[in-house]
Amino acid sequence: MLKVYPAIFHKENDNYWVEFPDLQGCQSCGSTLEETMEMAQEALGLYLVSIIEDGMELPTPTDINRITPGEGTASYVSVNIDNYRINTRAVKKTLSIPQWLSDEAEKKNISLSKVLQESLKEQLGQ
């Protein structure tokens, strides 16, 4: 599930650091802008997954136009939070569908497992 949040990137001396105004305490840093963006994505992914695993609602991202970056630069950071979930082990489930539907899916090489995963994520809002 792709999530996008505004961030503020700061440069201090020869290093960078980033903060997320909507996510208290979610920060990271790096020695290059590229490294800082990579670390920002990781920090964002881990932070959002921890919120979900604690059973809480994700904060609504603030419109970037409403952010005052001060000495920094506002930018969006995106992350696929599914890459940061702890328990991603596949489990086998038994399901029943009409024979004709199974036949049609097989003819078109449709993966029932993939369709089920995508549908469940959609139903869960993830």
C-alpha cells in the first residue's frame, strides 16, 4: 500500500535531515540528499506500520501548500508500507468459488491468490 506524506528537508553544514510535520518524532538524516531521501522512506514506512500494528488510525497528510518549511524545503515522500510489515509470511487458506468462475480464471491465467490479496487490501483500505 503506497502512502505519501509531506516532509521538510533541512541542510546543516554538509549533512541533511528530514522531519514529517504530521508524524511527531518521525525524523531521519543522511550525508547526501539521496541517502536522506532513502532514510526518510524507511523512517516513514516503519513509523506508519507501527501505527497500524498498534491499531491506530493513520494521520491524514497535511496539504503541502499549508506547510511552512522555515529554513528547509517541503517535499513529498512516498513509501510502500507493505515492505515494512513484520509478518509477511504467506498462509494457505481454503476458499470456495463456483466452478465456472474457476474455469474462466484459469483460462485467462488469473491468479486467485493475487486477486484475493488485492481485494482484501482494498476492502481493508490498505
